Amino acid sequence: MKELLTYIVQSLVDHPDEVSVTEHKGIGGETVFEVRVADGDMGKVIGRQGKIVKQIRILMRAVAQKQGKKISVEIMD
């Protein structure tokens, strides 16, 4: 799942080599993915009114649900 998220974010930004996705366990066994991108690419990942990041979260939760897992996607500055 980390690879999928990395691929999606790298496809959206101008500097794909600066994309960093870290994974750690959150509360209640939930997996938290922290996404970091270059400063100029932050708007491309978040999108107008947060629409792009919302769709990324929906997609990743659907994949996780199929695997019986719970996840969260955080965009870090």
C-alpha cells in the first residue's frame, strides 16, 4: 500500500524524487502514512479546497478495507 500511495503522489508532483512516504502504527492498530513533498508541490497534492487529497484518502481507504486494514493518510509540511 505504501508503494501505491508513493506512485500516486509522485504522479501528481513536479519533483517526484522529493516525495517521501513514511508508515507507522497509530491508535487502535491503524496504519498512518505520512506524505512529504517539495514546498512547491504541496498545492498539487492537496488540490483546490482539498479535493485531490480527499480522493487519495478515499482510494487508499478502499484498498485498505479490501485487505481488512485501517489506514490514515496525512500530508506533512
